[in-house]
Amino acid sequence: MKDEYIKNDNFCQAIMAAIEDVSRKNSALMISDRLENLAIEGYHSGSIAPFGYRSVKVETENFGHIVMRNKLMTHTGESAVVKTLFELANELIIQDEFSYTALAHMINEKELHRRNSIWSPKNVKSTLIDTRYYGVRIYGSKRSEVNAHKNPLEIKCPAIVTKHTFDKVNRFITKLKT
């Protein structure tokens, strides 16, 4: 008789675990859908704005209620540094002396810091390849298993450099990879 209770208990635990798993996945999907909708509406749901931007609170209506949301806006000082970074990258490409290390060194010499820290080659690269800087944020490029069926979305955001400037640098970067 005791063995039957143990078998029934294990069976019940397995059913409960399956129910909890489905519930967890449904909650995750609901939350991610809501965050995706906010992104589509142009709101910033991240904690820290990317370098070159600031997160500004704006009032919006939601089901008859006024709520505060965050929108990305360019940060005057930081966006000037991003523009300079792209300009210096273009100069180094023309001079056939481009490297992330050289670019980090040049921008650090100008004392154009990245939020109170110096630029590293890694920071330089991640900035130069980030599509947000020409006005397109790629949302959902790193989807979890719950959202694996969804494609990434292109969402407009304020541009800091032109698409032409971005593409010029990135064509060169792409050639470096091959």
C-alpha cells in the first residue's frame, strides 16, 4: 500500500511540474509580448540607454490612464562623441590604417570618454556595428526558447549618423572579417 502512495505522489509531482512549466512559459511569453509591443510603439524598456542616447520619460495614455514611458532621445554630448568616432573611423579607412585599437587610442587622446571611462577596442567595435546609430534598433535578435519562433524586428529610433556613414564604415568592417 505504501508503494502505491509513493507512485501516486511521484505521478502528482510530475503533473504539477508540467503545469508549472506551461505556466512559466505562458508568463514569459506574455511579458515578452508586452515588451515587444512597447518597443514597436517606440518606447525604451531597457534599464540603461545606449551610449549616445538618454532615456526620457514621456506621458502616454494607456486604456484611459496616463502612464509614464521611456523614449530614447539623443544625448547631445555623447552623440557628438559617436559622430566623431565614425568620422575618425572613416579617416583611418581612407589612410588604410584602420584598427579598433588605433581608433580607441585616437578617441582617448582627444579625451572623448565613454561615460567616464576610456574607450576600448571592444567598445569601439560594438559602437561601430550597432544599427541604432543610423536609426534602426534590432529588437529580439537574441530570443529565448519561448520566443524562438519570432523573427527580430527593425524599430526606428533617433539616428546619430547617416545610413551612408554607417554603411561606409561597416562595409570596411565586413571586409576585415573575410
